[in-house]
Amino acid sequence: MASPTAFERWWLNAWPHRFRIRRSVPKFLQACPEPFRGQVLEVGAGAGWTSRTILETFPQVELTATDLDPAALQQFSHLQEQYGRRLHVRQAAVEALPFDRASFDIVVAFFLMRHVADPAAAIQQCIRVLRPGGLLGLIDEVRPDRDMGELIGQEAKILTHGGTGRYYLWAQKEYPF
């Protein structure tokens, strides 16, 4: 994933982006096929607008927010003061997540996959850090150019997907036999 441009950094705090987050993220989170709980990883957290929405909506979760851009992550200091131990922030690329296998109950990526050079590698990393039975949630403006079943692989099953205007997907990591 390439470093963000000046425009992309500006966009993370622009009102149209914040408006889009406030409208689409709560609907997406409510469509989660199981209760939103436990350890949550948000990849590509940007300026923290979705992180704030998750923490406000689900007081029972502990959130780890990651982003490749250290400048974006600097904006999390005020959120860490507000949410304390419920929020952890790490610099990381989605294609090489620095977490052990089976570390999270839920992994979410909001409007990220179109910025990733290798979506299959990114999705496989997200599945790798999921616990068995854990949920993967993706939402983006554009449909992927490959079949999502192919990108997800055999380690997870798609529970729900679709959308017009915005593409969404919820998948669940399979339990080992």
C-alpha cells in the first residue's frame, strides 16, 4: 500500500468524509450477523472517525486501530484520552499485520480495499488474525474486481454481502476440524 497523498490526508478530516462515515458505518455495524463483541481490529483506521463510532456504539468492545500512515494515527491521542484502555493504536499495513494468529473476534475495514495493491493478501491477513468463529466485515464504494469467495478462500464463509452504491460483506472464520 502506498503512502497517502496530501489530498488523502485532508480527506480523512473533511466534512464529506465524516458525513459518509456517520451515515454508512452505523448501518453496516447493525447489519453484523452476530453480536458485536470482544476484541475488534480496525484496519485502515485513518483519522479515527469510524473508531469513534465503534467505541460509542459498542461500549463492550476493546478496539485496536491500525493505519499505515503515522500522521493519521497521531490524531488518536484525544480518543485515547477519552476511551483509555478500550482503544489501542498501532502503525501497520493490512498486508502484514503484526498480530498473532487468532487474536481478534472481529476485523473490520472501512473504505480500504480499493487502496490496497493486493486485496487477496490483505483479506488473508485479516482472516489469519481472526479467532475461529470470528467475523470479518468489509465495506467499500466499489465492488471488488474478483469474486469475494475466491478472495476469502476456504478458511472463512461469506454470511452476507451485496449492496448498491456501496459494497459490503460479512464473513465468518471457520472452526478447525
